Amino acid sequence: MDEDAYVLYEVEKKTPDSQAFHRYRVLQVVRNDELYEYEEDMGDVSGFTATGFCIPGGGYDAQPVTIWTPNGQVVVGETKKTYWFEETVGSLIDAAEGVHKQPFDTSKILDNRTDLVAGYHEQIDRKRNRSKRQFATKGKDR
């Protein structure tokens, strides 16, 4: 329970015998710089009111692996991941149990979408016109 956790998610999928749909809880931890996964069958999906969800417990920074040659630094195609953690296995399980006790409507979260393309162009405009005052636009209507 004290081990650093990368992510916990719950999904609904068919059982190995393909006879029913069950809820599965999946925990990922990092050991020896590799992701390891533990999967637990939680039973038939009819016993759950909350839909599937994901709770991150950490993340990683990807750094290119470089080698030094007489001509300078050369980047090798693979990247090295450095993992960092904010949560433990126990804290993610507690959070998941809290979701089961008080499920919430995720549609409100999904309705709060942003237009990433417009946001990207607005950021470029702000950098080019630092002296001008900028106001955010709402969605695609420009």
C-alpha cells in the first residue's frame, strides 16, 4: 500500500471466457524503471453505478539519450523516462473507493472543452504582440 503508484484506472471489459462484462481495477507501478501492472476483477458491471475512470498518481519526463562523439553530441532515437510520483497505491485505492461511494456526473467535465488549435494561435499572437492587451476568446467563434 505504500508503494509509489503511477496510475489507477477501472474499465469494463469481457471476462476471459467472454460470457459477461466485469469491472476491472488496474494499478500500474514502476519497478526497476519499468511499468508493472496489477489487474483485479471486481465483479459484474451491474454492481457499479460509477462509470470507468482513471486517477493518475504520477508522471514521467522523457529525455533523449545522447552520446558524445568527436564531432559533438548525437541524439540516439530512444528516450529515457524519469518517473515521478505524487500518490501511493493506498491513496489511489482510497480515492477510487470514494468515487464508488459518491459517483459524480462526468458529462459536466466533458462539456468544459477548449479549442486547442485556437488556443495555440492565441498564444502565438500574445507572444508577437506583447505590448497589446489580449482577451481570451470562447471556443471556435472568433
